[in-house]
Amino acid sequence: MKALILAGGFGTRLRPISCTRPKLLFPIANKPILDLTLRRLAESGVTEVILAVSFMADALERAFGKSKHRIRLHYSRDSLPDSSSAALGTGGAIKQAENLLRTEECFFALNGDILSEANYLKILQHHREKGRMATIALQRVEDPSRYGVVKLSKEGLIEEFVEKPTKDAPSNLVNAGIYVFNSEIFEYIQPGKACSIEREVFPKISKERKLLGHEISSLWIDVGKPVDYIKANRIWIARQVEASRFPLKGTDVEKNASIQQPVCIDENVGIGKNSEIGPNVSIGRGCLIGADVRIQGSIIFPSVEIRDQTTITGTIIGEGVKIGEKVTIGKGCLIGDRVTIRDGVRLVNNVKVCPYREVSSNASRGQCVI
């Protein structure tokens, strides 16, 4: 069985963290999102994966190479320039990989920025039993306006498909970004042109009664927004701690420091005295945390240095950041890679700091330091 993972997005909502890495390399519990997806596909019997790549494709290829979890990896590059407003899109990326996928009776296709525990084998079984051209995994959500929303018939066919409705959504069942396609799908996409499969292909095959829906009820989070990325990390580390998968390997925790689970701490991390880490925190490899530091509900990328008496809450801190003493970084802030934050600085309320910048004064209320 083969699968295509759509991995070419720019990650605009996660900037400035995504300025220096593709979304699929963002860590969840210190493992890249792509690693978690590949592991689950391997458990479902997938043996080959095609990564439809564009933005920072070389970084993905360096990180994962030719195989992972016994899955053979191929890289299908967007044939249009990264800067083009007419990038291939979801449908064009599927068509681009046709030569690698057409040999299969059917194949999986997945949005790369989804964290899910969906049962791929059940979706595949449903697809084969019903004998239609395409199956979309569906998830119920409270706010369907961010997604492609569907209306199902009694037979489980998708009767209506509305991409990101502004009002009057036909249901709260949304496209979960997990598909099974027969090779016939390629006939609906023109080669070498931009195509949104959600807006251009799904409505057509829905009218032809060839589009199935399959509702899933497992963990499913779109990690495209910072708040959802932090939520996904929180849920995932809680599940893994319960399974005793994250001992503190090679971590030096000084006397009177407090670790409040759930947390995920990677190797070679130092934590100073009287510091309080957690709950809902992940800390990447090689981080150094001083004394009397407070970190809650945050994601700390590798090789970050945090000095004494600093407080970090609800924040994403990029790789190689240096944070001085008595700094406060509050909810919703995004700190890009290799930033330096001087002593006593206060950053709160969704401040963004672009990579490689030095911050020596306070900022708040959505300011962007560039």
C-alpha cells in the first residue's frame, strides 16, 4: 500500500517559527509531526510514501532521507516556483505524483499538518466495501468554518461539499484531510496546472455519486495555527506520559526543582534549582534552564538557553534562542530561531519575534519584532 503526504505548505499561520523550517518538522513531544504520521502509516501496512514537497523541501529530505519506520520514501517536488501564486495546490500535487501512485488499485492521501490516531485500515476497508472512487475521512467539530464541510446521504455518499463556509454550513462534519483514492482520480486533474482538489474535484465527483464519507472519532487536530499546535502537543505528551514512554533521559535536574507532569524532556537538558517545569511543556534536546525559572503550557525547541528567574507561559520558543534573566514571555508569543532576548524584557499577548533578532525592550498586543 502507498500513501501520498501533502507536505508543501508555507505554514504562514505559524510564522515566524515556520520561516526556518517546514511545518512537518515541527516537533510534537520532541518528535517531528511527519515522524508520528509515518509511524502510524507503517503500523497500518503502508510500505511506500510519496512526500509532495515544495517549501524547504531540502530540509525534509535531509531529515528523513530515503526511509523511515521501514517505509520507503520518495519526494515529489512542486514543478512551479515556490514564490508563484499558482503553486500546484492539493490536486496538482496529487497529479504530479501520478507515475508513483498509478500502479496501485487505490492509495492514501493525507494532509501533512494533521495529528491523528485515525484507523487507516478501517477507512480503507470502508472504501473497498462501498466501491466508489474516493473516500474522505470526516470529523465532527464545533466550528466548521475553518474546514471543508459535507452533507452525507443515508448511503454515506457526500451530497454536498462546501469549502470553508462563511455561514449556513450544511453540517458540522468536516474534511479530516485523510483520503483514499482510486487511480481514476487522476483523470479529473489536468497536469502541470494549479488545482484545489477540495474546490475543483470533490464537487464534481460528489455530483457523480462517487464520493464517500467515513466518520472517524479518534484524536484529530489540525496543527496549522499556534493555539492548535500547542493543544496538540499538550494532548500528545499527556498520552505518552501515561504510557511511560518519556523518562527523563540524561537530564540534570538540580535540587528542589519541580517537574509537574505531563512534560516531555529530551536528552542533555539541564534544569536549575527551584525551577518549576510543567504542566504541558515539551523541552527539546540540549536546552539549559537556569534557577527559579517557571515554564507552563509551552513548547521549547532544541538548544534554548533560559537564564534565572524567567517566566514562560503558553509560548512557542524556536531553536537556539537565548533568553536573559527576569524575562517574561506570555501567552500566544512566537519566538523565532536564534533570537536573543535581553534581561528584564517583557513580551506578552501574541508578540512575534522574527529569527536572529535581538530584543532589548518590551512588546505586547500582537507586535511583530522584525
